[in-house]
Amino acid sequence: MTDSAPDAVTGAMNAVAGARHESHGDARDDEKRRRKAMMIRAVIYIAATHLWAGFMILVFTLGKH
């Protein structure tokens, strides 16, 4: 007498493992997108801060004269 339950369980475990593998790929892609977005925001913030600081230096320099 053979039991088909172990095959069903093994199949279900393989499906879950495959889903986990795909979710890791999705998570990695999501992490890469988040890092790229973070770097873009950092560059924008740094550039904006430098522009603001340059403007303030200009204002104070012109105000001193």
C-alpha cells in the first residue's frame, strides 16, 4: 500500500520554496530600487543645500558692501 500524501507534501514544500526564492529576488530588486532612490534624493538634497548656502553667502557678501 502506497501513500500519496508524502508526494503531495513534497510538492507543496517545493512550491513554497520556489515562492520564497522568487520573493527573495523581488526583495533584492526592491532593495536595489530603494537604494537608487535614496542616492538620487541624497544628491538632490546635497545640491540644493549647496545652492542655498551659495545664495546665502552671496546675500551676506552683497549686504556687507
